[in-house]
Amino acid sequence: MASPDTPEGVLEAAIYVDDLDAAEEFYAGVVGLSIVTRHDPRHVFFACGTSVVLAFVAEETRVPPGEGKLPVPPHGATGPGHICFSVPGEELDGWVGHLEANGIGIESDFRWPNGARSVYVRDPAGNSVEFAEPKLWGLGT
């Protein structure tokens, strides 16, 4: 059997939060992502370009689906995770100013050996949130 084609990208990425209102305030209010759907007390999903950021309350995702529900298997993580947003290099200074103006402390701001810049902050749940140039992974300029 022939191997399938390589996936074209990441369709969705999950982070785990403990407060949906705080997650919505950060990802929609500060980062500017649009809300796709919210289902209290389980999740809020955000659109980011052609990807979706899934913000789950971990405890709620560990509950097996009930009768007549979609058969999504239980999942969830413990502790802070990581997500990285692709940002053109010329926009990173603007992001630093925007984040600081919204009371978000910059945890780290540096250039990698290949010259790509990354800016790290923490979301309200403690997840590591990175804003980085696509050239970090050789995916653009």
C-alpha cells in the first residue's frame, strides 16, 4: 500500500485552560482571534488563519461522550502547554507594545541562531504563548 501524501498543515491545536472567560478575554480580546464556538463549561474555539485554536477545560474533556453524542474520545493534558502564533518580523514590535499595553508581561524576547525572533508571554492559564517569525522553521521570510 502506498503512503498517503504529507498533511498540508495543522488544522487545529489544543491548549488547556481553567477559566473560559479569561481564555476568551486573552485569545479574542488581546490576541484578536475570532470565536468559532463556545460550549460552557467545556470549551471555546478560536479561528486563527486557516487553523483553529481549541481551548478546553481539561477536566471536561476527560468525560466520556454520552449516548447520542459525537464519539470524540476523552483527552486532556495536565500543566501548562505551548502555542506559537506566526507573525511577520516587522510586526513583532507592535505586538510587544500591544501585549504590554494590555498588561501582559513579556517573558522572553530574543533572536534564534537563524535570526528569527520570538516573543514569549503567558496566557491566564499559564500556557506559554509564543509570537514568532515564520522563518524560525524556514517557512517564510
